[in-house]
Amino acid sequence: MSEDAGAIFKFEMSSVAKNDPWLEIEPYKVSVDEYRTFRRDGYLIVRGLVQADHVKALLEHTEDLMHDRITVPGADPLPVGATLKEIETRLLRIHMLHTELEIWEHYLLYPRVLDVVQALTGPDVLAMQTMMFIKGPGAFGQGFHQDTYYIPTFPDTLIGAWIALDRADTENGCLWMSPGSQCEPIYPPTTGYGYGDWGLEGLPTVANVGAHSNDDENLSNGLKPVAARYTDREVPAIMEPGDVAFFGGHVLHRSLMNRTEDRTRRSFVNHYCNARSFTTWGGGNGQHILARGNTHLEYAQPKFGTPCAANAVERMSISDNPLSPPMMMATPSGTMEPQVPVDEPHDD
């Protein structure tokens, strides 16, 4: 049981979970400057957030995936006597294995990542999606896109956490961010799947969002004209293993081709939202894990018992215990003070 920022935040685990090593990881405190950076730019890179031994565990896991020592549902088996090229290119993007593998659930609910998400879009956090990118030499990038286009939440609170497992730079296909583009609406699809802020007057539709992107001359992506407004600001997210990039669901971002001959770019990517937000994505709130805080909506339990708010004996969030009094009103002296609502005569 702990106190957080002056508000009571109860988080008492079951006796089984109390011994989980995840509970021994040193918490991360987001600074005021980091908070400002996220609000100003739409993204934040936290250096060294994931501990080196945990990066090593995830890298070893990617080797098992690449060499077919762990079966990936829906993936073709590795051919007998496969070449290094075949091993590196068989898998590029793997989705949602936290429902199948304990290690994925652990890193979806990695405490130091949740510390940052909670500070930026909490205090109540719903863990929604996991992805693994194994981007070998020559692999395609992904064109400009906005994550809320794929995963809408209401209220709109989606946030991604991109964990670098290898060094990511301009040669091997790092992320590129467009600072300030968090102010853009979500541009809806011309046809097919995709969410958009349809209620806005004059909002154009887009096609081929997120299509393969290898260079700046690929004009098929309908978000290209929007992204062009940010060309002068676009920056590469150069990251070392253990760095984590957090970015809101409206931010325009992309990656380009891995142009190296011998460097794979691996990353583990999660998506979260405020647990008070409603979503129909992925089967709805009841299919996603309550990672931190509390909620009035449905949520799922972690299948492998990773400690989080969902399997806590007792939960209480700052959102359940607001520090402000129930009602503030002006007094005759002109100050603002807590007031108890009463029925009293007055003249309109």
C-alpha cells in the first residue's frame, strides 16, 4: 500500500503476486519537463527506461521467435536449412501474443512503462495491444499514420509505448516523429476500415494510410499532404536498447526501410488508454487488462497473473479520491472556498 502525490492509492496484491519480481522494479517518476515535452511535441522518449537485463530477455525471446523455437500463430514455419536472410525476413510484425505467451503479458504490464503512461494519460490505465517488430536488413518501413485511426477510444486517450531492443537509427529504419502534429484531427478513410473525426466540417478522407514506405517520393499515402506541413520539424527517433518512445494517438509518425546489410531493428510496442475511456476495438473494454488505477467499465484479468490493478485485492485510484472538495464557490469576501450545497433564497 502506498501514497501517490498526496492522494491515497491502494494497491494491495494477493499473497501469490506479492512475491513477483515485477514488484521489485524501481519505479520511474516522470518529471515536469518530460510532461511538458509530451504535451508540446506529442511524444516523449525516456532513455534507459527498460532495464538492461529485461532488454536482454526480450532479445533472447526474439531469437526464439526468429528461429521457430516458439510457434507464432499464423506464421509459416521456417524451412529446413533456412538461410540467415530467410530467418531475418520471415517475421516482421507479430500481433497480440500477450494472450498466448507469459513474457508478452509481462512486458505489456512492465511497471516502469506503466509509470510513464499513468503520468501522461492516467491515472487509470487500460493495457490494450502488443506488437513485436523484427525489421531485418532490407525490410520495408511503414508510411505516415496516426494510431487512433486504428484504435479509437472515447474519450480520446490512446498512447503508444515503443520499446527499442536494438539501436534504432536512420540507417536501420527508426521511427520518424512529427512534433506538434498531435493537434491534427484523425483523418478518416475514404473506404474500408479506419476511424476519423467525421464531425468536423471540411475534413478530407485519406487512402493507403500506413502503406509500405521506403522513401519520401511515395505519394500514395493520403496523409502525405498533411504530413508535409511538418516536414521542417520531422525528426528521427534515434534510440538505444531500453529507450522507450511514448506518443499520442494523433501524432503523425512513420518509419523508412532498413537500409543496412547486417543490422536488425527489433522493438516491442504496446498501446494503452485511460481505463475510463470506452472502446469497441479488439472486442471492447472487457478484453483488455486494467493495468493501473480503477474504472467503471469492464476489464480483463491478466491470463498469466502478472501483477497489476486488475488482480489487486483492493483498488483505489486518484480518480476515485479527488483532492479537491465537492464544491468550490465564491464567498462574500471574494475568496474561493469549499461550500456545502444548500437550498437558500436568492435573487436572480
